[in-house]
Amino acid sequence: MTHACIAGTGSYLPEKILTNADLERMVQTSDQWIQERTGIRGRHIAGDNETTSDMAVIAARSAMQAAKVGSNDIDLVVLATTTPDKIFPSTACLVQARLDIHGCAAFDIQAACSGFIYALGTANNFIRSGAAQCALVIGAEVMSRIIDWTDRGTCILFGDGAGAVVLKASDKPGIYSTHMHADGAYEELLHVSPSIARHSEALGRDPFIKMQGSEVFKMAVQTLGRIVDETLEHSNRAKSDIDWLVPHQANTRIISATAKKLEISMDNVVLTVGEHGNTSAASIPLAFDVAVRDGRIKEGQIVLMEAFGGGFTWGSALLKM
């Protein structure tokens, strides 16, 4: 049987850091209030001319270098983003061209904060079916471009960045399973309104994230609890088998609730939300790369990734390093 294994990881964060102290001068909030409710201390913000594809290319090159693969080896590019450079071509196509990759399939996936899980699951199925041998999977966002910086309920949460992994076909176990779900009935709880498909003149009026925070929090905690059970049951594994939890970096309280459900110590949870904020589709590969490169996540260990995002979408991936 063919498996998809992670061969390399990479990430990128913009140079500019926006601290909670900076936000205190912008909106009515405080460092203490933000940290108590989210765990966030700072977030990286893209430069004025920095795009999603710019960040994705840097993260991708880092992952390719770690995997020891070149442009000619990549036969699939899947990029998760909610903030593409253009309506079309896809940001995946733009990244593909800049990496000098030609001819293979390249496409975007939009599943908000669950985007990387969706992209990983898609690439995994390509490799398992034999349709690809070496896939580049990226999550990249410039969330700062869709933030209302006068709305203290959302501007404190989000940041920019990119993360990437290279998947290779292998006869050894790698990704055990991926699980993806969605329910569009909850659209209004977390969304960005304007749409070119409705009226072009509506674009630019109020193109910002709207979120009913307490409702989203409740749904996230409940839903992530269920996806943990589903993932373990599908793979016939116990909670004690999990070495590391790499969650979507949205809020430390949500992450703590998931860790409690898993009966896993926070020492075995990769937590980067304090430094990065919520980078949406980029958050899991960013956190994953940090923990791989600093040596916490080691070969042979079992990792659970999980995410919840606008849609609502949610998903998980269970893998062996």
C-alpha cells in the first residue's frame, strides 16, 4: 500500500510585529484583556507590498530544501488560503510559476482556518491513489487585509504568515487518516460579506471579518471534541498513543479544551498562538514547522492535527513522523 509521508516542513513570518501594547493605542483594549481571553501577545503583519504568494514561496522553498527535493520533483501543488492574491489565477498557480514548477496540477482550497487540513487531506488522497508522488502543500494568509482595525473583537486575534510541507509517496506509514467536515448553516457566525458574484460595487464597502465570538467559541470546543473521537476511533488508537497535538492556533482556551479531551498534557501541545496570533490556514503548518525544527517532534512519533474555521469547516489529520 502507498502512503503519504511528510518529508520536509517550512514556514515564514513577516518582519513587522504588532504587539498588544501597539493595539492599546489603536482600540479600547489592554494586553491583560487580550492575553486572558486568547493567550495572544503579538502577531506578525505583512508589509504593504507583501502578498500571500510572497510568503507561500518562502515557506515552500524552506520545506523543499528540508525534503531535499527540487522543482522537477514536485507533481502537485495545493495551497490553502482565504486571502488569495487574485480572484484568478489561483495563488497556487502563481506560486508554482515562481518556484519554476511546470505542468502539474496546482489549485487553491478555501476552507478558512481548516484550509490546511483540507489541503493535506486532498494531497494525501492524490498520493494514495497514485495520481501524485511528491506534493507541495501550503497554508498562507494575509489576514490583516480583511481586518477592521477599529473592531477590538477581531483585530486582536489575527496575524499573517505561511507554512508548508512536502509529502512523498512511501511504503511506510505516514498519514494514517484525514477527516474533513463542513456545515454551511452557520455562515453568519463567522464570515466576510462582500462578494463579486453578487455586485461588484459592493466590494470595498465593508470587506472585513465579522464574528460572533462566544457562539463560535462554543461550537469550536464541541466540534473539536467530536473530531478527536472520530479520528481515534477510525484509526483504532487510544488517546495515550498521541505524542503531540498540533492544533489550529486560534485561542489558548479552545486549545486547552481539546488537550483536556485528549487527556494530553499541555507540554505535548504545540502552542504558537501567543507569538503568531490566528493565521488561519497557515497556523497548523507554521506551528508544525516550529516544533519539527526545534526538535520537539521527532521521527516515529504520532501527531494529531485539528482545526475549526468559518463555514463552519472542521477537520483533523493523524500521522506518524
